Amino acid sequence: QVQLQQSGPGLVKPSQTLSLTCTISGDSVSSNSAAWNWIRQSPSRGLEWLGRTYYRSKWYNDYAVSVKSRITIKPDTSKNQFSLQLNSVTPEDTAVYYCTKRGPVTEAYDIWGQGTMVTVSS
Amino acid sequence: QSVLTQPPSVSGAPGQRVTISCTGGSSDIGAGYDVHWYQQLPGTAPELLIYRNNNRPSGVPDRFSGSKSATSASLAITGLQAEDEAYYYCQSYDSSVTTWVFGGGTKLTVL
């Protein structure tokens, strides 16, 4: 059974970097059929896909246009994790952040992490 | 403002049938991209309810069903139960912005 466990701080100061990690159990970040995503949810923006990393003989990343200049999603194969870094945060980035797996059969986000409430405030 | 439009709320009595609509456009649902549905209970992460328009993951009761046509999709729930009270979100892909997109969510109230 695949599970995703998120970790990272819940408070980030404006202009600093938001960093979260998602640890995978029951699957591999190097899977040739899954994709590993970050999605956030806020009252003002709803559910918003941020980006993904996936392995198909080599590593690929895709990012939402809205955050493309500020975001990095990286796999860590030694720890079976993937991470999110969002630079130059503002209060608009305050949200619940979720890591998710997009499965090859469903082609949907079929596994979600528990969510991390991140507040951007001084 | 969401790309996919859902009604903010729907309601029904126990045992009744309700439907939730999800309206898109020519670059998302109308372009042939699949629609998925998620259920979010208070204080929890969304969970996959329907995938690829009309398929249920194992463990999801057959009271839940999905359909898709032209530029819209629908989620139907029959035999409403108190535990169905939650937010429901549709999701698809928008080729105009090359991004996976969600509806704004619908709150289902069981009267």
C-alpha cells in the first residue's frame, strides 16, 4: 500500500524559501510509470497543481506557469523522497500543500500526503 | 477563478439522488481530456472517487458514478448517506495553459 508522508516547516517569512519533503513508502520515486506531484489548496485559489517530477529513463519536471520562475521539485533516490522548493514567497503562497502520486492506471492523483499548512508571515 | 465550473453547493435528503456538474471548455473537457472526481472530508486530504470519467477505485461504493459529454462532466450519488457530506472536486487537463486544473468544489449537504 503506497503512502506519502510530508515534512517541513509550517511558517515561512516573506521573501524566503518554502521547503517541503515527501517520503514515499510502498513505491519508488524512480518508478517508470508514476509521477510525483505537489498541489496546494487555499480559500482564494482553490486546488492548484504546482508541478511534478517523474522518471522515464531520465528525470523530467513540469511546472505550472503561475510559479515556474520560483519552483523546484527534485527527487532524492537515496531516501525515496521528492521535495518542493518555492522561492521568494509572499502571503499569497499561504496554503495547505499536498504531495501526490499520479498513478499509471488511474491517470489521476490516487495517493495524497496528509497535507502541510504553510503560513507566510513575518 | 477556476477553469472548471462547479455549483458551490448541492443538497439532498438521505436516500435521494444528487448530481454535481463540472463545466469546462474547448481546451479541457471538450478537447477530450479525462475528468476525475475527488471527495474531501473536513480536515482531510482529497481522495480519488472517480477516475477517467466513469471508473471507481476499489473500495468506492457503486452509489457513486461519473459521466462525461461534450464540454462537461457529472458526478451522481444515489442513496445519499450522512457520511457523503463533503466537498467534491472535478479535475482535468487544460491544454491552453498546459496544466492540470480543478473545479472550484461543491459542498454536498445531506439534509
